[in-house]
Amino acid sequence: MQYHAYQAQSDWMTQIRFFTEAAKTAVTHPLFSDYPASKKMAAACEVFSAARLTHSRPDFNLQRVSVGEGANAREVEVVEEAVHVAAFGTLLHFKRLGVEEQPRVLIVAPMSGHFATLLRETVRTMLADHDVYITDWHNARDVPLSAGRFGLDEYAEYIMHFLEVMGPGSHLMAICQPCVSSLVATAIMAEDNHPAAPVSLTLMAGPIDCRVNPTKVNELAVSKPYEWFEKNLISTVPLRHPGAMRRVYPGFLQLSAFLSMNLDRHMESFKGMYQDLVDGEHEKAESTRSFYDEYFAVLDLTAEFYLETIKHVFQDYALPQGKLKWRDRLVNPAAIRRTALLTVEGERDDICAIGQTMAAQDLCSHIPPFMKQHHMQAGVGHYGVFSGRRWSQHIYPIVRDMIYSSQ
């Protein structure tokens, strides 16, 4: 009933926004646009319009990127290619026209209520020196029941299959929640001597071992029994959508949780956007709007993936305790011997604290020391690990050097 109540409220708000847009059109007419009251009304309508959820993936908008450094830097055209399309995700390739072969990297995007476009700036930075692919996960409410289940086993299987499609010699880079599944995929492929096993594995701000420095997110996950999450957070997709009757953890619930953690900051952002519009600072207002267009684009997770993540990653700590299984096979990170490992953490990360990702270093005990590296970036929170100035200026060079040195 939770999803149906949300859908009804969303439909009602759509009608309200229709009238809001009409009001904005009226007050921005040349006859009224110079009046202070009209500017305030138009700004209020604009802010109201921006504060809405959407359920479809935004564009990556990476038509051109800069390649190379210094005197050799040049802009090239980028073409998105859907290399492989499966029910729950697409292997998306950012093909740079006229660029010679560079290391192939699969970026595994988190499936945590947002689309892969949340990593747009991560991709843009990586494209300077790499041939980049990404896991473009689909919204579960758009996947018909006939496609079957999608849990942790299937997630890791998708990563392995995407690496197969890319071919031997590829590199793997996981951000946040998929660090666990990426380590699982690498361990299974190593144990099987799979030719497409990644040459290097970069794990960034991921919950490998949540027993280390527990955050509020970790504490919430263990504050209630597994059954509570299933009873209170899982809903059924309404009949109007392609994934009708599929059980999901709705993206709007995940977003609500994120918003509640920093509600004051988000309120201040919208107040600032309103004032920027009134003052004619349209570039600053557009920057805020662009952020929330992305942030408010939500993706539903399958119930099995969400619940299995809660149980195995956040409650049972199955991977660090050597109890996690993939398709009834015990996952053994010590089987990884020829894949270089880099772990990255942020000093101020309040979602995945210091030490949780570094735990992979001990689990991968048979990787030679000269092929292992850890980096803790001072002064950044969770998102600063893979976006922003410190990512591009401090963290990215380390990632790039590790990938190139392991070629």
C-alpha cells in the first residue's frame, strides 16, 4: 500500500505543478516581469518545480571530453554505446572518437536509489586516460516479473558477464555499495582462472567490513531485525508500470532516508536557489537545480537485492567472516593472486567509515604486497571520494597510476 499511496500523492502533485507552471508563465510576461513581487513569485514557482521526484535516468551529457594533459590536451567527441543489454542493466561504453587504445575500465555504479548518472563526473575524469564502461542499472519498477529475480548472486554475475563482454585485460572499479559484489566477482573469476578476470581492482568507499568504525547507517541496519526491513520497507509496484507486482525497495524511501540525514542543508540549498533567482543569479540557481534534478531521479531496487544486502553485508558481515556464498560456493578473496588491488577511503565519510574498505587488503591475503595499495584522502566525505576537486586532483592520479602500472 505504501507505493500506491506514494503514486496517488505523486499524481496529485503533478496537477498542482501544472498550475504552478501556468502561474510562472503569467508572472514572467513582459508586462509584469520587472515588478519585485513578480520576480519573487516566479522564483517560488521555479523552486517548487525543482523539488520533485522523477523515475527515469537523466542523460550523462558527456558529448565531448578533454583527453591528454598539457600541450597534448585536446577535446574529442564521445558516443554512448549500449554494448550489452540485459534485463536489469546495460553495459554502457563511452566511446571516444579518434583516441588510440587505452586501458579498459568497468566502473560498477552503486544500486542505491539513484541511477548510474550520479557518477557522471567520475566518468568524465576517467575518460581523460581510459576507455570507460559503466554498469547502467535499470529501474526495477520497469523490469517485468518474467525477467526473474535480481539479488546479490545476480549482481555479481552481471559484473562477471560484463567483464567477459569487454574481454581479457580489463580493469574493475567499484564505488560504494558494489565494492562487496565486485570483490566477490573477482574472487570467483580468480578461483576459476577465468581469462577475463580483472587486471586490477579499485574499491572506493565500500562496506567490505561494517564492523569497523560503525556509522549511523551501519547502526540503523542492526537496530532492527531482518524481518522488520522486509515488513516495513518493501512495497509492490503498482499495475501501471512495466514491473507491476514486482516487490521492490522504492527509491523514494531511500531518498527520504538520505534527505533526513542532512535535512537542514537541503532546506538551505533551496532557500539559496530562491534568493539567487530573485537576485538574477541564474547560473548559481541552475547549478543547484542541476544537482537536484540528478539527486531526485530515483531508482527502485528489487526486494531480494536490498534485503540480501541488509542481511549479508550489514547484519551478518558474511564476507569478512568467510561465510558469504555465491551460487552456493564459498567466496574466497584469498584466491585472488594476479589482480592488483587499490582501496580508497575518505577521512570524513559518514556512510562508509575509515577502515571498512581497507579491510579488503587483509582479505586478499595472497596478492603480493607490491600489487596492493591503500589511500585515505584527508578532508573528504563519502561523495568527495569520487567527485569534486580532491577526487580529480588527488585521488584520480593514484587510481590512474595504479591502473597503468598493472597493465
